[in-house]
Amino acid sequence: GVFSLIGLAYAFKFLWSPALDRLDVPVLRKLGKRKQWIVTAQLLLGAILVILSMLNPVSSLGWFSLLAGIGAFASATQDVVIDAWRVDVADEVATIDILSTVYQMGYRIAALVGGALALFLAERTDWPTVYLTMGAVMLVVGFFGLFAPDADVVDMTETERADEHGLRKAGQLDPRVRGWALGAVAVLWGWALITVGVFMVRSLGSDPDTRPDSVQFISTMGPMVVVATVVIPALIAAWLVKMERSGSHLLTADRPAESAGGRLLDHGYRALILPLTDFVGRLGWALIIILGLVLTYRITDSIWGSFAYPFYLGELQYTKDEVAVASKFFGVGALMIGLAAGGYMLTTLGRMFTLTLGAILAAATNLLYADLARGGAVVQAVSDGSGFTWLVANLGGDERLAKLMMAIAGENIAVGIAGAAFVAYLSSIVARGYSAVQYALLSSLTLLVGTLGRGALGQMIEEQGYFQIFILTTLMGGVAVILCIVEWIRISRLGAKAGIDKTALKGV
């Protein structure tokens, strides 16, 4: 649970995503604006996996932790840049829909290779061989990435110097006010990164006696990190929006940026603050509901996902082959069914109905694992009664494997439905002009609470066992259900108001 804190790189990837648009990798700049970062991330990740295969985590835990953390950073960077790359290279032939579909297919294939194939290899060889193999695969992928196409990304330097967004024209906020706002957000994010970084380094030390209390950190510093990176920046954005609308601290005449510092301030403001002010300006107080929903919607599966293999292999004593078949091959198929079902319900039943149903199912399916933790009598009865146990037995399995497959199928179908609805919901609330930063921010926040809570969850598993944990995650999912209902009511009222307004306009 503590070691999974390297996943904080994914939770905070939005903080450095704007820099990937403006910084170049030395020597590799000629590859293209996006491809230089994609290739660098892939080659770095491959090299790290190869090195990890040669280290003993017990005797070299410090180096192992450091390299794993850098690898997570490279992987998160790859995610950000590939999302941007898909948009840049899309055209009439390779449309964004096709590229997104290919991306999803690649993601699922990667899940099979990094999951099922890794478990099969580990069962027949050892984990160092698995890491070496996966590292070699990433190095090959990174090499072929050198020959991938790259779009011509517009160099924004000259455009921004011309003040394309009008940040220094009459009627805009005074640069000094914008500078104070940008500085405040930068300090808050910097403090959060340093605080979490120090906690990660101390937690991953080789001496257990020197590790900080993860439960105490999560209960005290965890909420403060969320406040510093989300709540206060949102309040600052609301203050800026209020000043703009009230006419306070506005420029009375054009004042072009004449210094490098002024242009740097404009770059940072466009990258970090404008997406936030757009959110607040469009959504108002509803942003509180939306942020709460984003922070809690995927918590039921994200917070305990790191303990899945220890639960299957250690607690339930399944073999690696059995887990590979149930979790990866069969589980991925169930997930695809859930995604298809979610897509169908989105078009027939509506976005908010599907979103709320997904939250209910995602929370409720944690009870399947709670049942497994106590022997799985209920899951076994359902598997026997539905004929699923008979089917698995005729395909070479046994009733014990059927029980695991039944629980995983239930959860993955629920996650597929919830995932399809959640992506559609996030896409509906971001603005096209700021979609990259806003979507990166929201997707990062989706992982934040779950990632911060894993250390505490690991300690609770040691002290109380898995059954109590699954009851807890079910109750946590109930918070998301309540927020879905509140958001559903809000959107319904907006729709009704819009209908009344349209009727009034027709009458006029």
C-alpha cells in the first residue's frame, strides 16, 4: 500500500502538462513537439524496467523506490503527450474517433501483456525475468516510435508575444493582479508536491521504524493537499472572475508585455489560471458539486486496485495462472462488455442515469469481494445456480476458479459501465478551448483521493483484514451516488430552465 504511492505521479500529472507544450528535449527536438516527449518517456521507462530487473528490492529498496517513482513519472508524462498527439495528428482519414478507438485497443492489449502475460511468465520463470521482458518490450516500442508520424504543432512563442488572448488589452485584469494570483497558485502546488514528495521518500525507506505513520499523514495532510491543489486555486479563480465582472482592477489602455518576465507571466497565466477561471465562470457554485463527484466517483475501485493481486494470490491462495485467466483474459472481456453496455445506455437512457447507475454498481460490487473474503458462499451459490460453474468446469477449470471469475466479472462490468459514463460526463463539462488542461486536471483528481488513501488502507488490511475494507469501500462509493443524484437534479433544472427560455423566445 505504501509502495503504491508512486502512483501520485498520475494524480498530479496536470501540474506539468502545460510545460510539455513549451519545453523541448535536448537533441530530440527535431522529432517533433509531441514525438520527442513520447519517445523519451518510452525509452526511459523501458530502461528503468530493465534496471529494476537487476535490483534486489530487499537489499536495494532505496534505489528500487527511486527508479520506480521516476518510471511512474515517465509513464504519466507519456499519457499526457499521447492524448495531445492523438488530437494533433487527426485528419480526414485518421479521424480523432478512429485514433481514440485504436488507443483504447492498445490500452487493453497492454493490460493483457502487462497483466496476464506477466503472470504466466512469473509462474514459469521469476519476477526479474518479467521486468526484463517488459523493459525490452518498451525499448522496442520506443525505438519504433522514432518512425511514427508527428503533426506540425504551431509554435506558440511568437503568437503569445503578440498577446493572442488579449491579456494586456484594455478591459483585462491588471498584470499585477494576475501575477499575484499565479504566484499564489504556484506556491500552493509547489508546497503540495514537496509535502507529498517528502512523505513518499520517507515511506519508501528500507527501515520500517523510520517510516511515517501513513494513517496520520492521510488524516491530517491529505485533506490539506486537496485544499491546496483544488479548493484554494478554485477560490482564487472565483475571485478573479468576480473582479472581471465587477470591472475592478481592469486595464484602461493596452499595455503590451515588454519584458521576458511579463511574457513568462502571461505564459503561466494562460496555462494554469485561465482553465480554472473558465471553469468557475461557466459553472459557478456548481463546481463544488462537480469537484466532489470527480474526487469520489472512481474511489471504490481506484483505492483498492493495488491490493488486488495480494488479495487473489496471498489471501485467497489462487495461482498466478488462475489469476491471469480470471482477472486478465476473462476480466478484460467482462470490462469490454461493461463498456459496450455503458455506451448503449448513454444513447438510450441518458448520461446522468447511466452515471448514477454506474456509481451504484461500482459500489455494490465491492460486496462480491467482501463475500470472497469470508469464503464466497453467496458468489458460489450464484455461480452454481446460473450454470457458470458447470461451464467453467467443462472448459478445464473448477468451481473455485468459477467463483473468482464470477466476482471479477461482476466488478468489471460495473467498472465498464461507470467508466463509459464518467468519460462522457467529464467530456461534457470541459470547454473545447481548454480541454487538454481541464481534462488532465479532472482525470488527475479522479486518482488523487484513492492514491493518497492506499497507505492507510494497507495498514487497515493488516490490522482488520480484507472483509472490513470492502465494506468500507462500499460505503465510500455511496458518497459518489449521493453526489450523482445532486448533480442529476442540478442538470435537470438547467434543462428545464433552458426549455422555458426557448419557449419564451419563440413567443417573442
